[in-house]
Amino acid sequence: MRYLEEELVAIAKREKNVKRNYLVVNRLQGKHIPVKPEKALEMFDSLAEVVLQKMQKKKILVIGFAETATAIGSEVAIKTKSFFMQTTREEIEGVEYFYFSEVHSHAAEQKLVKTDLDRIIYEIEEIVFVEDEITTGNTILNIVREIKRGYSERKISFSVASILNGMDEMAIKSFKEEKISYFYLVKTDHRLYGKRAEQFKKTQESFCFSAQEKKPIQKVEFLSECNPRRLTDSLCFFDDCVKAAEQVLPFLKKEENILVLGTEEFMFPGLWIAREIEKLGYEVYFHATTRSPIVPSKEEEYPLHHRFQMRSCYQEDRITFLYDVRKYDKVFIVTDADCTENIGLMDLEETLEKCGNHKIVVLEWKEK
């Protein structure tokens, strides 16, 4: 399917980020803006089709970038029947990492589990990095150089598949020098994005709700064969997403509209569950919490109008955000965070309740 820039791109203003003052918010990605799951997956599948055409019968490893492109990467891997990994900012015990930087980000340090890449590097011909957008290309260059240094004896090809591509001539030259291929759905021009971001006025629509007391959580546990932060067989991962959806469906009653909410890097299972609910005829939206501190504005053309701030489900001394929540008949939180005594999860429930959502179900994804 073909897309136009104006269909996908909205410009928001980053908060206190001197490296890049704007954030490109994709209207259909399901990260910052609630989206119909069918629309998000349709866009992801369009990118997967491009990858299939370019790669043909190559043995590839798909790597999705945290946090915004983890769901895109998952779907691309599933459609191409590839192995999947993601980068992460979380700590995983007992593994060795490749470290690299995403310089313009609010959380610059990224990691890729080298322990897992060691297992697969001699079985693949190409690594396909999946991004929501690419601009300078520096993040890709950083990780490609790390991998080349780590496996200097291994001749492996690299490419990047992104929804949006804003690379200029200098970035394209750098990719050619490193022999990195790239393909995308929509070409963008970032030169005016910074000015557009500065035109918007910040409003005070930013809220912080902290749980004052422990509340009982309606919860269902799902035991999975897969940890999406580790090397994963994408078809096994998909099968588990289907099974997880089956455990959620009995909680549906006569609700007219539903929200399915992922947490930070953990997006794809929630998106797929939302799609399965949508197929039954429900009005369903999906999006996720995020580390990204974005300025809210009431201006009509601005993408994010309300910001909710809380402690993270993964690390309670870290702040996470949720944008533009409204009242739904039921909310499903889909997370791989440990839900036991989870302060961040309690904050998230408190936030949802303050927005009028009192029917909340948590699906806790646990690795067997």
C-alpha cells in the first residue's frame, strides 16, 4: 500500500532536548497516538512486502529498534519468516552486549545482546535493521561498525528498512561507504521540522498520578516460549501472541470501545491482541507507554494534547509517559514487566482510572 507523508507524519516538540528539538510522530504506528490495530499492521505489512522483494530467498535476521520500532520489526520478521531480535535499553541478566548510541534520543545508550547474535551470525546472510524513521543514519552506522568489529572474520551484509526516510546526501554517502542498503515507504525532508516544532505552544495539560495505596489487579498470566528482547523464532513468537489473545477474549463482555496498551519496548503482543479483538467487531485502539518526554499542546494540528507521567513498570526510579488517554469501556494492559508489587503498574492503573477507566485487565507475559 502507498502512503503520503501527510498521512503519516505529525511533528511534536521534544522536551529539553538540545540535540534535536522535534519528534516525528507516526499517526499509524501505535506508539504515541492511539491507532486502529488494522491500520498499524497494514502499514507494517507494506514494509514487510518491500523487504521480501529486496531480500527474496536470503537468510536474514531482522533487528527492530527500541523502543518505537519493536512492533514494526516483529511484524516484518513474522511476514518474512525470519529470526528476530530487538535492541533494548533494559538490563538482561547473564548476557554480553554490543553497546552503541542513538545520539539525538532522550535515552541515548542502546544495547544488542551479543550472546544471542553469536548463536545466529553464521546461519544468516544479511541483517535487516527495522526502524520507524531514519534521518542521519548515525545510529545504524554505530551498530553496524560494532558488529563488524565483533565478527571481523564473517562477511555479512546489512540493510535498513524504515517506514520513513529523511536521509540527506551526506547520510546516503555514509551508507554507501559502509555498503549498507536501505529501503522505505515514504521519503521525508526534515529541514523544516525543527521550525515547525518551535511554532507550537506548550500547554499545562500534563498530569502526574501516583498510586497512594495498593489495589487489587485483575490479572491473567501467559507463559510464553519467547522473550522478544532475546533472539526469537518469529513464527514461534507469533503463535504465542495468538495463544495470548485466546486468554484475553473471555474477559470481553458487551463493551463498545476498548483500549489495548503496551508498555515501553513491549508492543507487538498487545498490538496483535488488539487486532484479534477488532476482528470480532469491537471498536479497539492500541498504543503504548513510552520513555519519550514530549511537550503537550492544545493546538488542533498538534498530535499530542495530554501527557500523563508515572513511574516505569520496569524501573520505578525512571519516568515513563502516556499520551492522549480517554475513557474506554475496558482497558487491557499487556506487559512483560513483573507485575508482583509493581509500583509503576499501580501508577499506570491510577492514571487510567483518573481518566475514567475502571475496568482494567492486565495480561502478564512471562517466559517459561
